[in-house]
Amino acid sequence: MNKKIQRSLAVVSAVALVFGVASASTAQAAKQKGKVIYLAFQGPLTGEEAQVGQDEVAGVEYAIKLFNKKYKKKYVVSLVKADDQGSPAEAAKVAPGIASNAKIIGLIGAAYSGATIASLPFYKQRNLPMVSPSATRVSITDPASEGGAMGFPVFHRVVVTDKVQGPSLFKLATKGVSTPKVFIIDDQSAYGVGLVDYMKPGIPAGQSVGFDSVSDKTTDWSATIAKVKTAGANVVIYTGYFPQAAPLFKQLRDSGYTGILAGGDGVLSPTLPTLAPASVLEGVRLTAGTVPLAEISAKLEADFKKKMGKASGVYAAESIDAANVFLSCVAKGVSTRDAMLKCVKTYKGKSLAGATIKFDINGDVAGGTMNGFEVRSGVIKFTGPIK
């Protein structure tokens, strides 16, 4: 599908959301007798970062399948999909339609922090509750940040923030390196810049040798690579997203760089190993607040494959967790935005991984850990909690 067609579909989707519910499961709902409840998912469903959104929405759809089977005589949940392509500009186009559709009483998402920030004015105006599986920027919920907890009162998330991920990423990237000389690159996004901001305070004296801030539209990384080489770095951390990380890492290797390569959860995607040769990506270290579904339960992963026709992806477990917050409220009879927001704020339950999910006043969950991953033989492998 070419980009022109993708853009056309995105516009049609935004218009449809204003005037009616464009549901992925309307046919299923029509066959069942329960009261129809509408939830929405927002994330990148097309474009170069579509894999992230497709992985997450599959988790949401799985949770809804289980719910609808259990409650089919009483409730039927139908899902509206909003494609923001991971872009704040696109998010600002689709969010008004979601916000204006009063039938939608809860939103799983947005997937990305920048898209979340761009969407918030519309969702706050219409009091639409949000639970994100993966938006990690601290300022969305931090009263002390510029903008002052901009997500309050509608935004919530089931993952830990970049306040945890930043230091964890630096720790993982430098693990086993006797004399770390770290060069850090952000992509100028809300997510990338924020991740660096929370990494900086914990960097030990003498271990940082340089920073660079480069547009996510960059294709020629020679200027940044020259800085890396001049600084004598033996560890490079990239805090952007996987479509840009792959060419950056390849050009670094092609230039003769042999040190550690690392990135945050924006780089963690099953698509990453397809974007550069295995020799380039071997040993790349990554962090994320997600736990792969297969690591939680082989039985659960097998059931996911059976019902969804594919293996689970990144942030699938957290997407299921986020959906389950709303679904537990629906099971209690919640059918309006106001009632849903009250229910979400008082929610207390367990994640698939066994952690307690309970939101503080600003929408964050207590506790939580950051996990490590590594690319090995062309596959991203889970390496466990970062300690």
C-alpha cells in the first residue's frame, strides 16, 4: 500500500469517527444479544511504525474476545481503531473524532507519548478515560513538570515511566564495559528527549562523552557518526524509534565502530531485525517496561496464537492489561464516560505478570520494573529485569 493511499485512509477514518462508530467487531456484536459497549484503541496502525500498533491492538482484541465469550448474553464490547501513525500531527487529526463520539466510553492508548500529548486536549475536553499500555513520558503525569501533569484527570498508564527507563537503559548499555565512554543520541521527539533527560542525572562522572539531538527524518548519519568517533565512544545509546535506529546502527558499523549499541523501548520491535543485517544488530541491547507474553505463560501464548492467528508482539501483555481495566468496569455495568473514569480511578487488580495495577491521583502505577532485551542471531531475546 503506497503512502498516498495510506493518507487517504487516515482522513476517511478521522471523518468516520466524527459521524459514527467505525467498529472492528460490529458484525460480531450484531449476532449477540448483549448490550453493545464501545471502546477505542489509538496507535500507529499504518506507516513505518505500524508494527507497534498492530502488536498492541492484537492484545486489546484478544482481551475483548475473552470478555465477549464470557459475557455474551449481557455485554458485547466493540472496538474502534484510530490510526495515528505514531505521529503527533496525525493524532491531532484522529483524536477529535474519537472524542466527539459519545458512544466510545474508554480509550486504550495512545501508544506513543508524543501522540498522547497531541490528543489530550480533545480527550480532556470530552472527559474520555485513557489507559495507555506504552506511553512513558514523565511529564504526562508529573505535576512538577512543565505543563503540570497534563494528562490529569483522564490519562492513566500500566507501565513505568522514563524516570525508571532512563537510568535502567544507561545501566544495561554499560554493563560489563570496564571504562564506559557513552555517546547518547535522541530523535528530538517528546519520547526521545524525555528519556535522555531522565538518564542524565544518574550518569557517573566521566562516563558521558557526548550528546546529539537529530531529527527523526535523518537518513544520512555521517555528521553524528563523526561526533561519536571524535569522542572516542565505546557505547552508543539511541533513544528514538526502530525505523531510524536500524540505519543509524548500520552506518555506525559500516564506519568501523565496534562498541556497544543500545536503545529504549522505541527501538524494541520485531521489525528491527528485518531492517539491518544480522551482523549489524547482533548484541544490540534494549530496554522496555514490557514482559513478553510467552515469558509470562506458555499456555497463554499458545491460546493467543490460536485465537489471533499469530504470535504476540511487543507490549501485548500490557495492552491486554490496559484493556482489562476497562473491561472489568464494563462487567460491573459501567456504560458512560463519567462512570468509567470513576471506575478506572478506583481500579485495583493484577497484571498478567502478577504485579498490582492501581493508579495514583495522576494516573501512574506504583512500582514496576524495567526489563532488558538483546538481539541474538536475528531475534530479540528477553534477558530479564534490570537490577
